[in-house]
Amino acid sequence: MRNINIKKGIYTAVLLSLLGSTTMYAQKVDALKKDTVAVDAKDEKNMMLNASSSTGPRTVNIGLPAGVAGTSVMENGLPVSYFYWPVLPTRAWRLDASTIGFETLNLNQTALRTGDVGISIATYDNLGTDRVFGNFDITGNHYGLMKATGAISAPINKNGLSFAAGFYLNYDPGTLDVPFKKYYSDQTQLFKGALTQKYNGGRDKISIMYKYMNTGGISLGFSPFYYNGDGSIKEIPGIKIGRSSFFEKSGKVWMKDVYSGNMIEEDMFDQNKWKTHELYLIGENKFDNNWNLNYTFKLAQTKGSQLIQVLLGAHDITGYNYMDGTPVEGNAGIQHWLFSNPEMTIKTLSGVLNLNKKTSTHDFNIGLMGAMYNPGEYYTKTSTYYTDVKENPSKVVDNSNQIFQFDQYGQIKSIVGNEMYNIGTEYDSGYERKLALYFSDKWNINSKFNVGYGARVEWQKVKGTYAPRYSKTGDLLAVTARNADGTLSKDKSKYKAINDDYLNLVFNTDALYKLTNNFGLLAEAGYNRQSPHLESYAGQYEVEAKQNTVLSGGLGLYFNHPLVELVSKGTFISKNNYVGRMDLKLGNESANTVIYYDIQTLGWTTDFMFTPFKFFDNSLKNFNLHFLVTLQDPVYKNYSINPKFPSGAMLPEPVKFDDKNVLVVSKFLLEIDPSYSFGIDKNTNARIWLSGRYYSKQYANLPNNLYYKGHWETFGGLNINYKGHFDFYANFVNLLNQEGIGGTIGGTDLYNQEQANAVAGTIQGATYIRPFTAEFGIKYRF
């Protein structure tokens, strides 16, 4: 069975980055100086069309595995969260009515601004305006969603003092038919308030902003189904994917305290709550000789806890009983895995200073960014239990009369239906520090040739303790803070120290050469060296801290014409020293092992915008069609495993997965976006749009002999604007009502083809996309 990395499964990835640029923070700040308030609607629409979630941006695949290079979020020039776990961006940020700037950052921009790998988005808040401005939006859907967001800003006096305030309220019952009154897929309240003072005759300004966010809810994005051998799936009678609840009907789970070993009953609907307080200091200063200074400092505290449930797959429950002692009929069961964090407090102090100067040929940016990250003590409780395969299932145990039993790991099992307590316990404690200096320039060498280039040099400190039980080779350590029953020792001398200093480096460049006024060549290249975080030490094995390097590049061409805009290029990306933990099976034995491997991807992507009726003297000129086509071949490199099993048995020879396709990453992606705008009368305009994304088959195990078929993610909508003040809209998600099943199939990474064929017809569990959803809303601005 694969060791499911929940953290990377939650925060996942879609689509290759296109054109490189190193333009930095100051450009977007210019937009905030205007009294008119407008979000980049094209960027926002593209990134916020998310088939898996209604609360966060879509995640963007750059050819690396899902979750390793996800969509980071920046707010007012700083990352929303220092590290994506446990403070996911949507636990401390939402796209609300206070947002007045939105941009999508490609690989090079993300690397320079944050040091991260992947596509990211940057948003900017309304901090105050010189005129009265208001913006209010109410949204609902046919499942019962109620969402409202609003913002208002205005001058306070004639001496340059202004204010802004905003709110965001979301009560989303999700799409599941859950029999718990207090259930919400997402329940969020967010409030912002800002004061801005202009000085030096309006040339400079300084702002202070406070943000409070309270969010909770639990979403089970997994469902059981029958797996067909050809990559398709079949629904289990009585269980509708995306509609039927698979939360155990009691809503209660049992965990074991990692220190005392005492059993703890937890309510899965009360555990997922997060509160964030943030205080910003934001300023702009204009100096002589066209130099501008922009700065943002943020003090943040997030407090919360979580309980996550995942379906691992089928389990034979022959001879099992329900909790009341009633025998189970049949043998079809499913295994649930639980992952729980007690309340924790994460404190972060971060800041960025950016100097910008524009000349006729250059756009210089020099910046300093730092962060002090204090997550405190982080640990998890884990357990597993089994249920029948029905909507709102019931727990089953192999013998309800014998409450305490011991499994093959020496763990207590079958107390109120749970077992294997704290097999997957994680622990780390400490802090991180970062200080980075970056530089970028956009150099227009002449009318035909321009080059962008940038660099980032970052010092990273990781200090604390962790609690390995096994050595790097899988042997039991003589001194360990982890006990055999899954508990942790209170003797701090048994914990291993972490005290690492790293130098992270980013270098990238891009170039554009115009062969004609409409046609030219483009190229880009990037180097990004990253280091481990505290989270890397949380597992049960000693950590061999390795830096990893991401290399990327692209070469292509572009063509611009009033009827056609096209960018097409070949791309390359690689990353070394991935680290993972795998739970492998050989007969009735399991072995957990640490692995290091590399990934590389060659691809070709073409972005095509077609406006066929541009020169027509009627409303047809407002029709446009966008295509994005990506071909890629993501493969593993240097991937070899040879685990040692408890009995001492080993595989006849190491198993190699070199050149096997990366799991859960499609090789062919297609995006189609037609839209049409037209006038109804002199006061009313309308826009109708569609968006479809196709993802080809995705492999579900390392030998690539099990996979899930390709699927479509489809969207559509109608927007009617009246006098520029009112918007009435209807949006639709999953027009084709596809399941969009994806993920891995546990326990199959050592399967040959014959064994893989035998998986056909078995019950499996995996993720799915949102079912068909109709959403309606009204927006008013003044």
C-alpha cells in the first residue's frame, strides 16, 4: 500500500507556464494608486475556475507531480503562508471584494518573489481611495451555498487620510448528502480594515491593515467505486460519487494521545477550525531620479486543528461484526485512514522591501525579503478503521466482544472500531528563518530584442528536534523517542537535533526577439535550488537532508495578428532529490522505506487566441476562441527500491522505475475557452462563455500497469451588466457531470501485469471533481 502523503494530496497541481518575465512587485503597486478599482478579470477567471474546490485557485501543473509544485498565493507582496502545511492558503486567504489587484506569476516570477517552484497568484487589497467606492456580491447555488462579500473605501479628510473595509462570508454545505446538521464543507468569516495616510503632497503613503479570518468545515473528496480493468470505473449501487456521504454515521472517531497513550474520542466535524489574525504595514515612497520604494511587513498568527479522512481501498470484512455485535453480511468493506492534529499555533513575521527604477531601456528591481517562522510543536495522531460499503457507512470490527487486540505492528486495535493507532505519527518542533536578496531587470536592448534576467540569494535556517524510530536504511535505532505503541517519549534527550543552514539560489532569464512586427522567437531558462523545511523531518526515519535543484527551460515562437495570437514552445523541467516514504507489501508483510528519486519532463505547449470576426461591423467581432494544448512526458529517473521486510526478507533484486511515467500527471492536456460578448440595449451588455479542460489518462501505480481514464472539466456562464453598476450572473460547473476520478491504487507498486489485471472489479477509493453545480449571483458596485 502506498504511503499516502495527505499534505501533498490536498495541495495539488495543472498546465505548463508560458512566457517568462521578471517584472516585479512595483508594477502592480502602480495599479493600486488609481482611484478606479478593477481586478484583472482574465487572470482571475482562468485561475479561479477550480473543478475540485469552490474556495481556492485552480492548481497548475508544470510537469512535476501534483502537490510538489502547486499554486502558491501572495497577498500584498508576501506569501499568504510561509509553508503550505498546515496553513493551507485557503485557511488564511480568500478572493474577496477587497481584492483590487490580481496577477498570475509564471515559473520565473514565482521563483524570484518567493523561491518556490510552480505557478502562483498575487493579490492586492484595497487600502483606501480618494473617492467613495463600494463593491458587494451575493452568490448561491442549488446545493444551498450562501456566500456574500463586500467592500467599501472612502476619504476621511482632505489631508490624505482614507479607509477601506471589507468582509467575506461563506456557508457552503458542499454537494454531499450528509446526515449531520452541523456539517459544512466550508464555513468562513473574513474581515479586513485599513487606514492609509498620504504625505509629502500625496507623493508618499503609508497604510496599516488588519485581517481576521475564521474558517472551518470538513470535505471528504474521496469516494469508493468499482475499478474496471480498462481504467474506467463503475459506481457502487446506492453510492453516487460526489453526492453520497461516506462519513461514518456516528461522526465520532477514536485516536490515541501521542504522549500519554490515552484514548481520545474526537468529533470529526469539530476538529477542523482555523483562526488567523494578521497585521500589515504597507508603504510607498517616491524618490528623485525615478526610484520608488515599496514595502510590506506582516505579523501573523494562525491557530487551529484538523482531522482528515481518506479512503485507502477495499478490505475483506468476512466474519466481522457491527459495533452492536450484529454479524456483517457479505465481505465488501473499505478502509478509512485518519490523520489528526491537535490545536497548534503558528506565528510568522515577514517582510519585503522593493526598490524599482524605470528608464527608457530598463526596469530594475532590487529587493530584500525575510521571514521568521515559528510553528511550535507539530505532531499528528493517526488511526484506521473499517466500514461496510454503503452511504453513511457503519464501523465494523473483527470481534466486537474482544475490545483490545494487537495487530502485526504491536498496536492496540479494535477499540470502538479503530486500530493501528499512531502508525503514521509525525513529529517535529522548532523554527525556520529566511533572508533573501533578489534582483531583476527587463532590458529593452533595441526595438527588436529584449531580455529579462534575475537572481535570488537566500539564507535559510532550520533548527529544532525530530523523533525518528528507524535509521536511513530502515533499522531500528538504539535510542529513539518513538515507542513501539506509537507514543512519543517525554525524555527530550531521545530526540534528534536539527540545526541546518542552507544557501538557496535562483537564476533565471527570458528573451524575446522580433523577426518582424508580428512574428518572433522567445526563450527562457531557470535554475532554482531549494532546501528541506521542518516538515521534511516529521516522519519515522532519520533524514538525510538534501537540497534539490529545479532546472527549467523553453524555446519557441510567437505570432501576433488582430485575428490570431499564438505562442508555441518546447519546454523542459527537472527536479532531483525528491524524498518520499513508501509502505510496500510482500505477501502478508509490510515494509516502510524512504526513497530518493528524480523527475524530468519534456513538453510542448501551444497557446492560441482566435478572434475570427474582428473586422466585422457587428457584434460578432466580440467572439473569441482560446486554445491551450500541452503534450508532455513526465518520467522518473534514478528511482530504485529494495526494502527490508520485518522477517528479513528482501526482493530478489532492486525494483527500478526509471523512465516510468509520473503518477497522477497527464501526458496530454487541452483547454478550450470560447466566449461571446454582445449588447442587449444601450444600458445592458452580456457575455456568455464556456471553458473545457481535458486531462488524458493518469497512471495509478509505479509500474504503470494501472491507470484512470482521461476526463473533462467543464464550466460555463452568463453575465449581464446593467449600466456598469449591476452584474447578474449564472455560472455552471461540470456541465458534462463527469466523476473525474484520480489518484493512486494502494498496495500495487510491486504488481506485475497479471496481478494488475486481477484488480479489475475490486472496490477502490479515489478523489473526484465537483458534480454538476449551478451557481447564481448578483454584484453591485458604486
